[in-house]
Amino acid sequence: MPALPAAVPPAPPPRGRLWRSPEPRPAYDVLVVGSGGHGLATAYYLAAEHGIADVAVLERGWLAGGNMARNTAIIRSNYLWDASAGIYEHALRLWEGLEDALGRDLHFSQRGVLNLAHSTHDVRESVRRVNANRLNGIDAEWLGPEEVAKLVPVLDTGPHTRHPVLGATYQPRAGIADHDLVAWGFAAEADRLGVDLVQGCEVTGFLRSGDRVRGVRTTRGDIAAGAVALCAAGRTSVLTETLGLRLPLQSHPLQALVTPLLEPVLDTVVMSNAVHVYVSQAPKGELVLGAGIDGYNGYGQRGSPRTVEDQIAAAIELYPVFAHAEVLRTWAGTVDVAPDASPVIGPTPFEGLYVNCGWGTGGYKATPGVGHVLADTVANGRPHPLAEPFGLERFTTGALVDEHGAAAVAH
């Protein structure tokens, strides 16, 4: 779509603030709904790479206060299928240059990610994934139990355990980055380029002419737009239902917890799909642990005690030293899960409306990649090549991208 200059150049943000807090204008070239990492990255790349700065990011709460503030900050690209490997590796390569692009420290740490195997079936599937990753140019290794024990000394790799460690996949380039710093970096640069970041502005419906979406209805008035991109994570399906468009998504709480500060004991990320726990140690020293999704549908941000109990029990069995730690706090996000555990990216049956949803537990790691891809899709009015396999039509053609094995419970 053609870029139109903003009517008035934006004033700089107030002293001591990273971005402005503007009132929403009556119309924009593009509206991005949701100010998580995906929404902010989409707005940034629209302005930075496509010259479309007449953009507003609409957030019903505070900027990056949803899933972006509630994830475990893990980054990796070791997915099984070509389509998934393509978009996640695209994201990882952008992560590797993101601090330079945004001009700030994001605490990006390529400390590697291990995915443990506990059964013969796990081993077969893990080795298959390593081979698939290598064919797609992704760094991947298979490590035996002795190599795993050397890499993670606090992990109990003995044969007496309930879930013995038979080996693990390892991606050395994977790691973590501070989610708050990432959100603030995208927000500050998008604002500098002229994007309006509008907080406290909930989208309640759409403006439309027939099958064309021409803007949104919000709690702060109607806003017209040439294109609308939905990046509202677990609530995307709630919004599309106001148009009569039902998306094949289910929303669940996803929980995590953190301990107080500890001395360094873990310098990589370790995941176990079978035992349903994954853990890393943040730069300050706290252990960050994630679990599987709660079994019920819901939009709450608390979750169930049973999931936390199971998560802690699994962590203590794998890492006996963790029994000396305490839980500082727990929280949950709302994740939207598609039937094939892969995202939905691209146009909808409504002209001018684009969706980016269905990431389940894997949205954070894709942040710069999907922002880059969705910005290109919106700017050019057609799916980016990396987004084409993830269109809505796959649910009618049967061309699913089944990533349940690689996605599992792990971020």
C-alpha cells in the first residue's frame, strides 16, 4: 500500500520518557491492535523498512503489559518442518542484529537451549529433528547423557530417576533476551519514526463497508484506517467474532514462576517436554521456570495451583538442588493455540484486515521475525513468502504445519 506522510511531524517524547503518549487521531494508514512484541515490531518495521509511519498501535491496557510482560524470554529456531524453521530462523537472525538495529542493550544471551529426551521415542524424534534442522541450515546437535551432564552439572542424569535423561538436542545459537527491554526498544524506535503508541484504548469492533474493514471502534472513539493488523494474542479470536469470523483457536492460561536471586548454577536453557518444565537463570540470578498450558480454556492471568505444583515437582526431580530454592511469584499469560500448534499469519476474508495469532507458547521467540514478515504483508497487500504456509486457508486445504512435537510446552 502507498505510504502517506503524517500530517504533522511528531514532537519528541517528554523528557525522561522513551515515547510520547498521543491522543488517537481520526485516521491512519495502518492500525496495529496490540502493543506486545509482535505489534510493536510490526509498527517499527512498517516505518523503518516500508516508509509507512502513519501508524497507530492501539493497546487496551499499558504498553507491552500482556503476554510480552508474562513470558520466559526464550529464543530458539529448532523447529521440525521447513515452514516453521524458515520463520523462526528468520527471527533468530534478526535477533542476532537487533541490539545494533535498535541501538540499545537487550540482554541478548546466546547461551544455548537443550531439549531433553527421556524415552526411546523421545530419542528417535529428537534425532529426527536434529537432522531436519541441519537440512534447513539451523545449528543443531545431538548430545548423549554424558555430554548433557557436562553441560548442565546440576541436572540429575542418573539411571535411577523416574524420567532418565537419555540425551538431548542442543542449539548453541539459541538463548534468552529481556522481554521488557525488547518491548521498550521497539516502542522507542517506532515512536521516533513517527508511530503513535496509544495506551488505554480498547478495540471493541470494526468499521466496515461490506467485506472491507475500514477501521476500528474503540473506547476512545472510531478510528479509520487503510489496513488493520490484529496482534492481540489470546484475544484476537474475540475481536474477529464481532465480524462473524471464527478463527480455529483456543485460548488457555500459560503459567510460569520465578525464584529469588541465587548464585549462578545454570548457564544454558533446559527444556523437558515429557516432564513439562523448562528453566533458565536470568542475568540477575533468579531461576525462571515455565510449565505447560492449563487444561481449560480461559482468559485469566492467574492459572491453577495444580499446574504450579506439577511444575515444581518436575523441576526438583530433574534438579535436586532446586529443592533449596523458594518461589518468589507466579503468573500466567493467555495463549492462543491452533490445531496444528502453528501460527496464523496473513490476510483474512475481510479486505484490509490481517491477523497474526495462534502462536501458542512460542510467540516471544518469533518477535522480530513475525514483525518483519507481517509489516511486509501489510505494506504490499499479499502474504510474505515466509507467511504463506501459515494462512487461514490451510485449515480447509489440509496443508497443516503440525509442530506439536517441537512446540510442546516449551517457549
